Amino acid sequence: MKKTLVLASLVISNVALADGKTIGIDGGVAVPTGDWGDAVGFGIGALARFEMPINAKLVFAARAGYIQHMEKESDSGLGGSSSSTTSEIPLFGGVRYVFSQKESSAIYGAAELGFVNYRVSLDVGEESMSSSDTNLGMTLGAGYRAGKLDVRGGLYFPDVDNAGDAMAVMATVGYDISTL
């Protein structure tokens, strides 16, 4: 147990003192697929990003933001129409692994896991209801970095327990604001 604590302390202190920490912002779109795509419109949002190198190829990353989905109207099945809107507040931590590094560009893969606060509002005829929940969510993707620009594409799962029913194709374009 002591060896594990010492090793964990060394890794954490090494990461905390690492050079090249980056703060950035990502703007993106999320296009829901499957059953979720039938219920909600495409989403747009922004995420704040923090990155800290662990070694030459591995980077710790954290992202938090807001994604708003456009209103989607459908037949309620009760002789009227219904509309729904959803939004998410994701809070993710993960890693980025660099597959190919050049002097000013890189190709990478990324995986993030964290919490997603999900809110849905539904209007059916004269009735309105809303609900919110916090779920375990994740992203899996790949990207390209060139200087301060970061372009990423991948899959976004706002609820891992229902990954087959709640998934979106997500694309983000980011810009590094500051290097610490």
C-alpha cells in the first residue's frame, strides 16, 4: 500500500509540475443518431479545455461546457404535435494520445469520461414538462492539431448506460488561448 501511495504521489507531482499546460476553448456541433436523433435536434455548444502533458505522447485533458439542442417537433400520436428541447452540461476528464507528431502538428486519439447533467423539456399540446438528470458520459474520438488550432471528431455518449440509444456524432474546433 505504501509503495502505491508513493508511486501515485510521484506521478501526481510530476504531472502538476509539467510544462506546457494549455487552456483553450472548443466550439462544436453534435448530431444525435438513432432513437435519440428521432427525439432531439442537432446540438451546438462550447467547451472550456485544460490540457497537461504527462509525457511526449500522452496528455491529460479536462473539458467542461454547455450543449444546446435545437427544438424538434413531431406528431404526439394523440392527434396533435409535440416539441422537445434538450441541453447538456458535460464535465469530462481523459487522455489524448499522439499517434503522429511533427514540429507544429499532431494527429491524436482521445477518450474522456465524466458526468453529464442532462435536461429535457417536452411540450405536448397545452401540457409542458421538464426533467433533469446527471449521468456518466463519455467521448471517443480523433483529432488534428496545428499550432493553436485543434480539430476533433468523434462519438459523444451523454449516458453510458444507454449508449446504444443516446449517441451523437460530434465535431469540435478549438483554439488554445494560453500556455502556462
